[in-house]
Amino acid sequence: MSLIQVINPNTSAAMTETIGAAARAVAAPGTEIIAVCPRHGVPSIEGHFDEAIAAVGVLEQVALGKAQGVNGHVIACFGDPGLLAARELASGPVIGIAEAAMHTATLVATRFSIVTTLPRTLIIARHLLQQYGFTHHCAALHAIDLPVLALEDGSGIAQERVRQRCIQAKREDGSGAIVLGCGGMAALAQELTRELGMPVIDGVSAAVKMVESLVALGFGTSKQGDLDYPRQKPLSGPFQHLN
Amino acid sequence: MSLIQVINPNTSAAMTETIGAAARAVAAPGTEIIAVCPRHGVPSIEGHFDEAIAAVGVLEQVALGKAQGVNGHVIACFGDPGLLAARELASGPVIGIAEAAMHTATLVATRFSIVTTLPRTLIIARHLLQQYGFTHHCAALHAIDLPVLALEDGSGIAQERVRQRCIQAKREDGSGAIVLGCGGMAALAQELTRELGMPVIDGVSAAVKMVESLVALGFGTSKQGDLDYPRQKPLSGPFQHLN
Amino acid sequence: MSLIQVINPNTSAAMTETIGAAARAVAAPGTEIIAVCPRHGVPSIEGHFDEAIAAVGVLEQVALGKAQGVNGHVIACFGDPGLLAARELASGPVIGIAEAAMHTATLVATRFSIVTTLPRTLIIARHLLQQYGFTHHCAALHAIDLPVLALEDGSGIAQERVRQRCIQAKREDGSGAIVLGCGGMAALAQELTRELGMPVIDGVSAAVKMVESLVALGFGTSKQGDLDYPRQKPLSGPFQHLN
Amino acid sequence: MSLIQVINPNTSAAMTETIGAAARAVAAPGTEIIAVCPRHGVPSIEGHFDEAIAAVGVLEQVALGKAQGVNGHVIACFGDPGLLAARELASGPVIGIAEAAMHTATLVATRFSIVTTLPRTLIIARHLLQQYGFTHHCAALHAIDLPVLALEDGSGIAQERVRQRCIQAKREDGSGAIVLGCGGMAALAQELTRELGMPVIDGVSAAVKMVESLVALGFGTSKQGDLDYPRQKPLSGPFQHLN
Amino acid sequence: MSLIQVINPNTSAAMTETIGAAARAVAAPGTEIIAVCPRHGVPSIEGHFDEAIAAVGVLEQVALGKAQGVNGHVIACFGDPGLLAARELASGPVIGIAEAAMHTATLVATRFSIVTTLPRTLIIARHLLQQYGFTHHCAALHAIDLPVLALEDGSGIAQERVRQRCIQAKREDGSGAIVLGCGGMAALAQELTRELGMPVIDGVSAAVKMVESLVALGFGTSKQGDLDYPRQKPLSGPFQHLN
Amino acid sequence: MSLIQVINPNTSAAMTETIGAAARAVAAPGTEIIAVCPRHGVPSIEGHFDEAIAAVGVLEQVALGKAQGVNGHVIACFGDPGLLAARELASGPVIGIAEAAMHTATLVATRFSIVTTLPRTLIIARHLLQQYGFTHHCAALHAIDLPVLALEDGSGIAQERVRQRCIQAKREDGSGAIVLGCGGMAALAQELTRELGMPVIDGVSAAVKMVESLVALGFGTSKQGDLDYPRQKPLSGPFQHLN
């Protein structure tokens, strides 16, 4: 019996539900998914500022999850906000959905495309590609030019734009897989995979399987070296409950 | 119910058994492991020549596994011989153990060390690091300067050298995880992880979990683009049964 | 007349003073330095967790500085916490001290060494080198293995260790400049430059000159593209005053 | 008097002839060319699977050539299949035609374009660029979208498509040389060089000159370190004659 | 009181004036600008040959400037000809305008575009991007396809083409800043910055501020290691006055 | 009948002779070697300043060689001074000896070591490795810490130090070949290759074979694009005879 905490770093309840559902859809029989979001923060994440705010909420949730005894954590926003900080705090594994989707793509294709929301978030994806080592595995980056919450407005417009961009990516990029660049797109992956006849990868489900795998292998985040627990020190103000 | 074929690319029955055991030890309840090795080829793999020979045996086994209806394949030699060729041939996922161990290491630590057998195989690890994007995630490479089959001679000498090198790597490299650079070291990972207090990663078990995950996510190797099935053409001689 | 806000991202008043003094020592006649630190946060920054907490305080101070009409901002911690987030928030230039010191080093030498505090912070420096493009300009990284606040304990032990490491770096690394890897080392740069006969660079003073230069050139942070102001959205809880 | 073995890794007699002719056209007075192909294998090479099969045939031929006393070997397929394995086996130099063409291009131009056959082979070229160090020297890759053997069908259609793509590359890529990405294009290089007024490089002829040069300099493949002869071990089945 | 020598590496008096004016426009109150050009050399610099000639003139001027007691030097041609040689000769800082503009761009935007003169000079910019570490920070390179001296012909045609290319770069490249790739474009930066609403960076003014900053920080070129003064040796012919 | 001009970029007659002899020792029967050095310049090249001076002499000699009708040029100093400028000026091929030795090393070994003269020249080798794409192919760089002309003082001390460093490199670096980092070491390569039992590569001889090869293939320097002839313009003073 394994508990995985899936953290939506923004405060949107609808998106937390979308993400939780995607996580549960692939969870192994013995896995229970706890989908949470920060109590306070930003309703959607579309830039470095939003990420910096969200990271604190992610850490708060990781601390809560740890207290609850969860076995691992997923950070369900495509910029993987607070990932290395969360790894310091956690004893179990912590996986970001951009990380999960990118790693997964390199296992089933030689190069992949990314389809994300606003153009201003592309730089975040570029920096992650570089940090994770996948710059040369990414054939192209696309933005549908709609904000994150358009995926939750019920109109289906954003979903259709994602679909169109995936079709375009298949036609033009010469890549073998597509990575969906937002936790809010999680529900689209399976249908697009079928329609396009190629892997269209949602990071939420990919990350759940990675956490399950690491737990099964007996690996938490390494406490040898630079991801060791944060050094004890008095935190003040709104942060004092975090250490 | 899922069938995973674990292919030991060399012809050593003892090593095939070691690898099969490591795979079974982590397989999920619903997973059955089929551990095989080529009928013909090299008894151990310690260079590019050995790898080229072994790759044909790997392909043969992938073809057989596919005919048997396995859901995915593991190539259980640290050089990942024939990986991209096997991906073309297979419809399910194919994972190499160097690939699996390296990916896994980057998920639990910022940088890792590698401990392998003969110095002449280090270049193979270096090339894989570059191809997978992890050159900058590898803090150091170590060789115990013993051939692969020393791991199967029953004396325990090679195992002790691996242990010593892991201890040295922990002390000197500043890395947070250690990757074991040979399928024949699979049995050592768990004990060394405990003794060193840091993740010591065996690629065989890591690869099994990756294949399970990809199967659960519904992903095989992408047939869109450059990993599509090999183009039909008449193969001759000892290769004619392969296409 | 130009106002530069120098933000110490930790909450140590002593270090804020050290940093403010270093900034004032090089400020041009027409520049006024405002040295601040967050109201709440961490007393010292020695890892990703500390950085994530500190980043919120940095943003708070940037917002305050902007309201005060400052012309530019310096983030005076060697990990440059919150740098891109702060650039989104600010209209003027924002410079991190790691960034400033590294850029400066490449202008006076072909390769440089870094001397910092705890080994666990080396990975932060490595990631910044990669992000800024200077991986190949850094000859070696050194850690004195003492926490940040040892620089403020009045004993002089940490300072002497910095000095010894700089001497070692000069002897062994083949580099032409040394970058001091902590805002708390700002007071040492001038004396070490003299003693070693080579540039020993403190990022605080370097960053002040960069902000002055950008202001004189008429450049703030570009609002074209991905560093545009954060999209307006309701922030909740302790963050609501930030947008 | 020098003997160079030019190995066409596929089993097409027509292509072996094309390649042999290209080799002889540039061979120095004292050089004799022996053009061979494997007895068994694939009739054309258009992917990793084909390459893995072909590599065994290459090794077989290298062993035969060595027994015959040849002074060096050329692997005349643009993916350089089996190159490092062949270097282990050989005592003389071994040069791949992709390697030869890419090296040559960097000596006469700052950046080059590649024109090859099927799009699925582009990834092989990309990986070679990375391994050889020339990723940043390649301005663009083009595929004519015809299989390799179309170059041998006598219609001239493939040849005309190569020509059109070269003209396009000259117009659009800003590169100073074009590399032909298939041994079967060897006959086109000279005429296209004349027509386009820029170096259009065939790897077969370039490789022959490289082998001649290495032989003249007294260099074989280094047996110091990781390209040393394969370790003696009993090979079984169709491979037993190889060691 | 600080003296900065701004060296136009070509022999065009008109361009020396343009450059001198740009330098003076941003010089701090206490800075005096001395704008010079070589006595002999090339009237404009549009390739490596021109650069090699110009480098000698640059060194001659650096030697003269040093004799005059200047505090630092700017090399005001976008290829930064003779930069490292000049650093050996000088005791004060030496800054190239490509270097200055590229560094500055990375401080105000995540990625930048370059707009330069002739296409043949693009390779020089590419090599500098690589040497300075900014390959991944450059989104695109543009050439107006007019020679350098078209900027001095009084017709305004070249200036209009620069403007058009900057507008195109803003629309298409997704970058946050534009770097002007020629000292002769210095006069355009301020107006284009205003018109485009994004930083359009002239390297001359940026370099002046960098030299001022380094002088204020007390840094000259490091004489520790590989930028030490040239070893004394008898120079002959037209070079004998240089050492 | 082919004429190759071997240009020693320094003015040392003794070294010109050493280099000419090394070139003649490997020249093909039909090749005539013309060994020259600039009339004026530096007696040895040990830094960027020396290189900048030497580059003008190289260009002068290239122009003279071209007037004489030589078929190709070698720049026989390990920093390859003026290489791209010379390529613009020349119609035939131009090869630098660092370039030649590095390329050659990658053809016979997976990684190589460099042994050069003064430590201050190491940065030049590093920059060339980066420009040519071989950074990851170089295992280590060594300097014997003696000036270039020590190789011509008749004592044999420098030669013995080169030998010792080569032996050390073989023992410690794990590389398969050694590149000699100075034209003045040309006479040592053959003997060291024999003694060490691994390729010890002199760039002069390697470059001669490369020029011969390019000439035989019918390739000069590409005049398409950025290595086209320098644009005609009035050169003044000591440079006026160069265009």
C-alpha cells in the first residue's frame, strides 16, 4: 500500500481535480493518490514570479504530506516549481511533471516536441531542457497562446488549440513524441495519443509511475550531499511552520 | 498481467540468472519476467566489438519476445547494445540498463558516479552519457579493472572491489548516487545502498520498473518517424529470420 | 541621482550591513544605496529550500523598492534566488551577485575559480554557471566547509579559510581570477585582490556597477516577451500584497 | 604499395561497384583499392536495425581484410556502422565515410549542410555529428525522401532530387559546403561541385585519402586503451570465425 | 578622473566619430573619452582577413593609449578583433563591443537577437557567442546584406534596413532584446529602443560603462596566468615598436 | 606535381628548418614542400599577442604562395594563427597544425592528450578544441613549462621534458593518442610513437597529408559564403601589398 501526494502548485480547485483524476487513472492497484493544492498562492502559473510564489505552497504541502506519511510527491506544474527545494525537504522521491514527461519522451522516441500554453512560459521549458540534459532531444517548442485557466473554462477552445498544435507538430517537427506542457492538459493525452498514432505524453501520469517505481526500488531522495535535509534554522513569519 | 523480457546480451547462463533474479525481485505482482540470452554470441561484453556481436543476439531475442507477445523488453548490459535497433524492431517499450540507471540517478540526486568493470568500457559509458544528455550529471567514472566474468567466479573479489570503489566514490566525488556499471553487479545494489546510506543503482531493476510504467501508461516505442519498424527487405544468411 | 536597492535575501542584519557597506564603497557619486532584507524568511541561505523561502522575501522587497521609486535592484546572495521572478516584477534592472561576479570575471580573465561556503551550495553555483553560459569559463569550485553565518561570528576563522582557499586556487587551478561565492565575503575582496595580485571578485560591488551602468544606458528589464510583468491575478494569503 | 579495403556494409553489388569506382578515382598511384561487401546482411541500410545487422558483416570483412594484409579500411555507409568495433579489430586505420565527409567539410568551410536519403536516417547523422563534435558545424540536414536503392534504379530520379536539394541548401542554409549523406551518391560529388561552385563532398573518396594519409604517417588505430584488440573469448555460432 | 580609449579598429574617420560620439553620450561625468583609429589598416571590417589586419592596429593603439596613461580600452568593432591580444598588452581592462552588447543583453532579457551588416560576418558573431558562452542565449542572427560603410554614406538606406530587421526580429524571434552588430550602428540604438519598446543595444556605449565599472572596482586585466604581459622578445619590421 | 607551402608563423630560421624537414619526411612523391617564415614578426609564439602579430606574416606568406602558384598552405604553429583569415585569402586549402593533429587524433583514438610548451598557451589550445568541436575528445592538457625556443637550444632538455610528459600522459590520462602542441616538436613524434607504443601526433606532417588529400579531391577553400575572398578595399601602410 503506497501513498502518493500529487501537488497542484496553483490554487485552482478545478485543476487540482483534473490532475488528481489523471493521477488516479494510472495509479497501480496498491497506490492511493492524494491530490492537493496550496492553501494560498496563485490561481495559475504563467511565469517565474508565479512559480516563486507557488514554490512556497509546494513546500508547505510537501511538509504536510511528509507528516502524513506519504511515500512520494509529484509537483504537477510543467515548470517543476520548487523541485530541488522539495527534494531537500522530502525523504521520499519528488518528481516534477515536466521532468517526468521529458524523461518518458526520450524513452519512446529519439526527439520530442513540446506544446504548452503562453509563449512566455517557453523559456521555463527551455531552461528545464538544459538542466535535465534534453536540449538536443527537443525538436521544437509550441505555445497555443492561451492562458492556463482557459483549459478550465469549459469551452473546449484551448483543448482544440492544443490538438491543432499537436497535429502541426506531427507534420512539421520530425519528432516521435509530443510532451504536453501543462498539468491542465492531463486529460487530453490518451485521446491525442490515439488520434495521432504517436505518444502524446502527460507529465502527471508519467510522474505517478516514476514515483511508484522509485518507491518500489527502495529509493527516496538521496540525503548524501546537496539534497540533504535543509539545515535547521529559525524561520520567521509565514514560513516558521516549514522547518 | 504483463510479460517483460529481460535480455542478457551475453551468453553467460550464470549472468542471465543473476539478472533474472534482480528483475524478479522488483517486478510488480502482475508482472512476469522472462530472462533470456542469445543462443550465440559473446560470453561477456567488454568493448565495442563485443557489443556489435551482442546486438544481433539482442535483436534475435527481441523478435522472439515479440512473437511470444511480451509487453516490453530490457537490454541488460551496461552499454545498452542494440538499443535503437531493438526499438525499431519492437512495438512495446525497450529500455537499456545504462539508460535506466542513469535516468533514475538524476531523479534522486543532482549528480552521480559510475562504477564499472574494465577501464576500456568507460568510453562506452561516456558516449551514452552524451547521447542521453547526462554528461554534466556525472561527477566521476570509476573502473575496478576486472573483467565482467570475475563477477561470476564465486570468489567475491570483484564484488569487494566494487564495494571499495563505491566507498571511494562517496568520499571523493561529491555525488549523491552511484550507478553500477554492469548487469552482473545487479545483486549488489540493495546491500550497498544500505551500507553507504545513499542510492546505489542497478540498472536491471530500474529498467524493469520503467518498462512496467510505460506499459501502464499505454506507451510502446513510437512508430512515428525514425524508430518506425525496419523497412521490409530480404535479409540473407544468418540474419534471414530477423525481418 | 540614482537609487539602487541592494537586497540581502536572508534576514541577518549583520550581513545586510556588510553588504550595504560593500555596495556603498563602490557606488558612484550620484548613487544612493538602500540596503534591505526581507522582514521574514531564513537567517542564512545554504540550499535550495532556503532559496525558495528567500525568493518570496526578495520579491516583497523588489515590490517595495519599486514603490519607493528605486532605479534598480541587486539580489545579494550568491545563488541569485528569485532573479527571473524579480525581473518580471521590476521595471528597472535586477542583477544577482553570482551573475555579476561571474560576468566580471570573464572580462578580466579567461577562466576563474569560485570559493564558497558549504559544499552543498556548489550545485547551485554549477547550475548558475550553466544557465549563464560560463561552465567552460570556470576552472574549479571550492568550498571552505563552513556555514554562511560563520562569516559573521567575529572569530575571523571563516575569513582565514577563504584566504587559504584563494591561495590554493591561485596555485593549482590555472585560473586568472577568483569569484567569492557568498555575499558575506564582500569585505574580503579588496584585500585579497591586493595580497594575491589577481582579481578576487565580490559580486555585491560588481552588481552595483552593473545596475548603475544599465541605468545610465537607459535600460530596464525588457518587458518585451518572457520577462514582462506578471499577469494580473488574485494572490491569496501572505502573498496578496505582492501583485 | 598500399592496399585499402573499401567495405560497402550493404550487400548490393551495384552499390559496391559505385563505391569502388569512387574510391579508385581518387586513389594515389601506389594505392590499390579492394571493394567488398558482406556475404550476408541487408541490401540497403536505412535505420538502426539495418546498421546493427550490417555491422557484423563489416567486422567479418575487416577480419578478412586484415588476414589479406590490407593497410587500412573504409566503412562506406553514411552511418559509419560498426566503426568503433572495427577499430578494435583492425590494426590499421579504419575510417567511416560520414566521419570522413564531415571532417573534410570543416576544413574547407565554416559550416556545412547534409543531403541524405530517407528522413528516418537523419537521426543517425545527428548522433554522428554529436559524437564527432560537429553539431555546431552543421547548418542544416536535408532528406530527399527516397530509399537508398533508388540511387541504383537507373532512372536518375534520385540523382535529380539530390541535385535539387543541394541547390536549395546552397540558397537557404548559408553553409559553405555540402556533405552527401549516402555512399550511393559518391558518383555525384564531382559534377555537383562544379555545377554549384562549392565543395560537394562524397565521403568515400574523402575516406580513402584519410586512410592513405594515416598509413603514410605510420598511424594505425591506437591499441593503447579503449580501442585495443577485442579480448580473446570463445565466440559461438555464426560469429565463431570472427575472433 | 578617468581616461577611456575607444579604438575604432578600422581607418574610417567618419566611423571613428560616430563611435566617439556614442561613447561620450554615456560617459560618466568624470570620464574622458579618447576616440582613435589605427594609422594604417582597413577602411572597414567585413571578414577574418580584415580582422587580422585590424588587430595589429588595435594593438598599436592599445600600446599608445597605455603610454598616454588611459585607464581602459574599448575595441569598437563587433568582431572584437585582437581582444585577447590587447588584454595581454594592456594593464587596464579591455572590452570588445560584441562582448559588451552580448553580456548586457543577457542582463535584461532571457534571449536576444543580433542584427548585423553582411551575411559573411555572421560566422564571426557565432564564434563569439560560443567563446563567450552565449550560444543558447541568442535566438536568431540577422544580416541586412549591406557593407559596413553603407552606414556612413549619408543616404540612410542602411539605417532603414537595420530598423526593418529589428522590427522583424521583434515580431518573429521571441527574444527580449536586440544587439546591433556593428560599431557604425551606435547612433541608432536609442531611437530604436524607444520605437520598438525593447532594449536595442549598442556595444560601444555598453563597453564604455563596463570599462568605467571595472576601473571603479579596481580591476584591470588579470596578469595572473594566460593574459599576462606578452613575453619580451625582439619584434622586427613594422612591429618593432609594439613590444 | 603539387606544391605545398608550409608557413612557420614565427621568424625562427631554425624552427622553419625543423618544420620543413618534418613536412618533407611525409610528403608524397609528387609533392614539393616550400618552407617559409614571415620576413618580420615574432621569433616565437607564446600567447595571443604573439599570434596577432604572426597572423599578418602568415597572410603575407599566403599571398606570396598564391602568387607562386602553390596548391595549398600549412600554418605551422599550434595556435593556428590567422587560419580563417588565410582561408579567405587563399584559393587552395589551408590547414593549421593544431587542427590537423587534433583531427588526426580523433581518427585513431577515442580521446587524446595534448603536450605543449608554456602553461599560458593552454588557453589557446582550449579555445581551438572548442572551435573545432573536440572539447570532449581531449582527456587532458599538459605544459612542459619551457618556452618554445628551448626546443631549439640544442640542449635536449625541452625534448626530454616532452618525453617525460608523454609518458605521464600515457600512464594517467586514459587517452589513446598524444598530440604534440608545438611545431618545434615535429621531430619528436616518430620516435615517441615507437617508444610509447601509441600514436604521438605531430601536426606538421598531419597537415601536409591533409593538404595533399584535399588537393587530390579537388577541393580548395570554399568561396561560397563566409570564406569568400576578402572584399576589395584600399589597405594602407605596411598592409597595402596584401590585397
